[in-house]
Amino acid sequence: MTAATTDAATEAAELFKALAHPTRVAILEVLRHGEECVCHMEAVLGKRQAYISQQLMILRAAGIVLDRRDGLNMFYRVVRPEVFAVLDAARGLASEPGSGTIPLRPADCPCPNCHPATR
Ligand SMILES: [Zn+2]
């Protein structure tokens, strides 16, 4: 194997490693429609903020998402939309159909995207 193939293989493996977690897959599904803040992911996924931030760090280190601070809120967006093709392909391979769609705008979410009037 040449060095170039090894690098490409390593890069692909690192990407799969970053995606290989149910919460990180769920986070990316939330971000599929655009930038969202951590508090939104907290409301939609029902996980603690510290836990979500930890998963976001891994996605950021892999170069899949970027963060942006706006006041007290941290927003994240996907900068490598190619990952959605990978996720869609993985869902096609899964024996179980997906667990349904994640609500785009849950009524109880306090984030500025869900409640623009409260800003
Ligand atoms: Zn929200």
C-alpha cells in the first residue's frame, strides 16, 4: 500500500470513528436543516448540555461541524455536508428502519431559532 492510499484510508477511518456514536448521528440529523444552538439539541435530544457539548467537540475535531458564539448561545453547523450522504447510506444498510424523524421545532425548546420573538 502506498503512503497516499494509507492517508486516504486513515482519513476515511477517522471520519467513520467520528460518526460511530448514536448521539453524534442524532446531532448531525438535527443540524441537517441548518445551524442550531446547543440548547436546541438539548431540548430535541433530551440529553444534558455537557454531554452534547462533549459529542460536539468530537465532531468539531473531525472537521465535520463548526461552532459560533452568539451571546450566551453556542451555535453549531455542519461544514462537510457530504456526511449526510454517508448517514443516508448507513440508514439504507441498517436492518431496522430509522427511529422516525426528530422534531424540527419542538414546542418546549427555549432556543432563539425556535422562538425568534423572544430575542
Ligand atoms: Zn430550538
